[in-house]
Amino acid sequence: MKKRILSVAIAALCASTAQVQAAGFQLAEYSATGMGRAFAGEAAIADNASAQGRNPALLTELKGRQISTGAIYVMPNVDVPGSVTIDSALLPVPITLPAGATDVADNAAVPNFYYSNQLNDQLTWGIALNSNYGLATEVSETHASALFGQHTSIKTVEFTPNIAYKLNEQLSIGGGVRIVYGEGELNASMPAWIEPIKAGLPPEVAARLPSAGTSLKSLKGDDVAFGWQLGTTYQLNDNNRIGLAYHSGVKFDLDGTASGALYRNAQGELTKFDGQLPLEIPAFAEFSTFHQLTDKLALHTSINWTQWSVFKELVAHFPNEKPASVVGDTDLVKVENFKNNLRYAIGGTYQINNQWVARAGVALDKTAVRNEYRTTTIPDSDRLWYSVGAGYQASKDLTLDFSATYIKAHGDAPINEEQDIAGLATVHFNGNAEGDVLLLGVQASYKF
């Protein structure tokens, strides 16, 4: 399969639904069941087969054969208000223009599927099919900020076979192999403000500048990468359980093509270039607790850690022919300098009667982006989660879960970024990231 540069599609991993839901470009929405409590206690609770998505050791808590499937519908409202300043020796004075973008992320559905099969009292296996990363964002090809990213999308599908073993009545362990497929696309284009600037320049100088709407850098492609996950649970007593899970980093070795007005050959011709980009999706871990306080009320907590510090910069490699603008064999696409982040969640479950259970939770998700490195492509910020949910026992074997979450960006998220245009001008973006997200989820679980 001819791979193209998923590189900067993941590379920019820009303003997306994912970036308002979880730090960086990570998706938290692995099941609608857990979303009802803001994903609190997920490494220690086994509601249904989806539990293996966070901790494979929880498979030992599931009896017989079970299927759980559902989807979470994401409705983001992501705005990036700001302005651009064009500074060039060709201009008498710098020019500042409004460049705010509203509602840059589209609605999207995040589906999932899980299956578990208990072989005996100690051994259970299962499979998980979900997504841990994803985004979609777009402005018009001539938008004032299109220079920093006009269209970006990435879709990932993760298939994980898991197995778990119950060592004794208190301790269980589990593990799985992560097989991750990703496809993505990035395009940056020339904004409309270039045309009046070109009109005031000498024809020979104006000819060197791309026209409005011209693709500057276009990269797209797909790849498959592998990782692993491990987990354990410990039953302190009948009413208290703890869980710990670790998911390894996933290293993509991406190769493909790059094109656009800024990627020309030595003769100045537009062409496509072979390229490569190493990219590591970070490892993440979760520590959770489950406490049955009364016959009807349970309390859950989670602390999540993600090793975002591995995401420092994105460098495209050109092993064969390289664009004339590239010095050496590499092109520094983005400097990110992410930092490790933490997420804190607390939630509860209340058994109303034999048929209905209610859930609720809150969470604080800390940003992985340092203020000085925040970009229009990843306008990440701290965010607060407010979740509610309900489960309905439709029959002896069928359970339906419903959930809703409101996520609000918390605190300031300044953006200061700049781009060079063919050595003739420097464009500065000065703005701020803000927004909120509404999530609606449904899950159906069946026991055989």
C-alpha cells in the first residue's frame, strides 16, 4: 500500500473535536456507559465488555459471553478569535487584519465495539474496536488564517485483542496488543489578503507570491502501527476495588508524498516528493478506585496521566529528491514541546430500582500545551467536564445506557504563531482559543 504523509495531518493535529475533549489530540470517548460518570473509575469498573478498553484485567469480572457496542456524537463549538499581521520589506508599514475563525470543528460520531468470552473461572479473552485519536477542522481556502492550516482531518481505528487471568479472589491481570490504523490529511493555503498586497507590488515580485486559495503544503496518507496495554485490579474487600492500567506509546514510521506551492523542485516546478515522518503517539496510564458506599450508591475516582512530553517537534524527512526550500534532508514542520498532563475525575452511580441506574461525574482535564507553544492547529486548553447518564435494564440480558456531557474550556489559551512566505514576508497570528463541546452517547450491551 502506497503510504503518504499522514505526518503533518497528525503533525498539525489541529483544532479539532478531539482537542476540546481531551488534552492534545486524544479521544476519551471509548464508551457511553463510562461517559455518564465523566470516565471516573474506569480502570476499576466492569459494567460491560467495554471495560477492557481502559483496563484489560477487568475482563475477569465479566461472566459468560458479552457484546457491547455504541457511539458518542460529538458537537463541538470551537472558536479561534484573532488577527494576522503581515510584515515585509516590500510594504511601507506592517498590515494587521482580522483573522478570527468560528465553529472550525465539525460534528462527528465516535463508534465502538467490544466482545468478551469467559473460558473458565480464571481465564477470559476479548476484543476491542474503538478510536483513541481523531479530529476534523476546516476553514475556507481563502480565510485569513488558512496559511496556518486550512483543512486537517485524522481518523484512527484501534483493534485490540485482550486476555485476562484471575490469579485469586483479589488479584487479576490482563494485557492486549494494540493494532492502530490511521489516515489523515492536511492542507494549508494562501489567504485572500494576498491579492491586494500583490496588486501594489512590481509584477516580477508579485509573480513570486502564490495566488489566493493556492495550496501551500498538502500532505495526506495512512499507516499501521502497533503497541500494547497491561492492567491489573485488586479487590480490597467486597465493597472496594482499585485498578491500574498502562497503554504503551505507538510509534508510526510514516512515508508518502508532499506537494504544494512551497514544495517545488530545483527548477521551480510544482511536483510531489517522497517523504518520511517518525511520530510517536504517547503512552497513557490510569489509576482508579471503586467504592460501594451503600446498597444503592457507589463512588468512583480516576487519575489519568499521558506522556505528551514525547511530542516535541514534527520533522519531515526527504530521503530522495527534496524540495528546493529544504536545507539538508529534513523540514521542521512544527515545534510543539508538549508537556505531560493529568486528568482528575470523580463520579457516582445510584441504583434507582431493578431497571434503572443513574450516573453523574465531573472532571478536570489539564492541557498538554505550554502557552508559549500553543498554535492555531492545536488550540489546547484546560477543560472542565460535567456528565450525567442512565442505564436501563431492558431485559434479563440486554442493557441500554445513555449519557450526556458538557465540556467547557477553562482559563486563558493565548495563541502566538508566525509563518514565512517564500522569504518575502512574515505573517504573525495573535489570538486566543475558546469553546465548548456537547457529547451525547448511547451504548447497548448484551449477555449470552
